[in-house]
Amino acid sequence: MNAPFDLLLIDDHPLLRRGLAELFEASGAFRVVGSVSSGAAGIELARELSPHLVILDLHMPGIDGLATLEWFKRDLPAVNVVVLTASAAREDVRAALRAGADGYLLKDSEPEALLAAVSACAHGRARLDPALALLLAGSPRERGAGSARLDLTERERQTLALIAEGFSNKLIARQLGISDGTVKVYVKHLLSKLKLRSRLELAAWAHRSGPSAGDGGWR
């Protein structure tokens, strides 16, 4: 049996933190190593513990979730950070994606769906709540990204399709018969060509654009 992932909870609602801790611990796949009410406390504890995964609320007093997320991606980039929030506002979603969130999930998710999504993120597979994909359509930045669709190579298209299905780099490499390093190069090229900043943005873009959108499709 695989060792559980060390999980840090950062949310200013104590009852929610307790419920989440019980849910994740009961699954056997996670060990909750910390539960704190602010971004500042989360940063301090993360420096000490270096958890595998962080569940982060977006709107908190003091250092908010976005600033906390930016700190993690700058100072502890190996830690996967999943935003778990009540906010389905487009600007909140876009800001979290730009900051490098590995997942963006809503607090009204069913427990089983939440566990599955967080487990996927722990294994390196980006997850965006399905209800949020349509919120990202039509922004100027995304329309700019669409102009690069036809510039993708066949391998980049294949990589993008597998990212959209939630595959990690290791699984993409196995599927395509190439090295992990080569997959990382393709991901870097995709981010540059589509003017995006994170793997989760790539997945959201792929789902929104569809696998074949006429002459403008990316497959």
C-alpha cells in the first residue's frame, strides 16, 4: 500500500477544516499534518513540514488565498496547491489559474467527487471543477490564445489532449512512448504558444475549445 500524502489545510472556517480533515483521513490516502486558519500560519507551517499537498481557501483575512498561492508557487513549487472555495466568479478562477493552482474546486462538491479530484491533483493531474469551464470562455486573453491553435505540432496536440484528460507527465510519457523530459518540453511549448501560465489553464483551454472546432480546432 502506498504511503498517504501529507496534507495541509488552510481555511478560516474551523468547522469546515474539521470536516475536511475527517474526510481526508478516513480515505486512507491522506495524512492531515496541519490545519490552520490563515495564509500566514499556513506559510509558516509549510516551511517546517513541506507537505505534498495544500488545500487552500481563496478569501481569508490577512494574507489571502491568492497571495498564499503565489508564495507556494515561488518558494515551494514542488507542493501541489488545490484551491477549495465557494467562489465561482470568473476573475477568481482566472487569477488562481494564472498564479499556478493545481486544482480549483468548489466547496459544494460532493465528498466523493472532492476526494477523487484532490487525489488526482496529488498525483500531478490538474483538476478544474466542471461547472467552471464555461466561465473562462470569451476573455481577451483566451481569444488571443485561440489564434495559436494551428501552430501546434502533432505531438503537442497529443500532449494537450492527454492533459485535458487529466494525465500526469509520467502517464503522458508512457502513453506516447517518450521520456518525461520530452513531455516537459512539450508542456513548456504549449504554455508559450497558447500564452498560458499553468497546466490547469491548459486543461481548461482544451476543454473549452473542444477536440475539433472546425478549421480552428487543435486536433
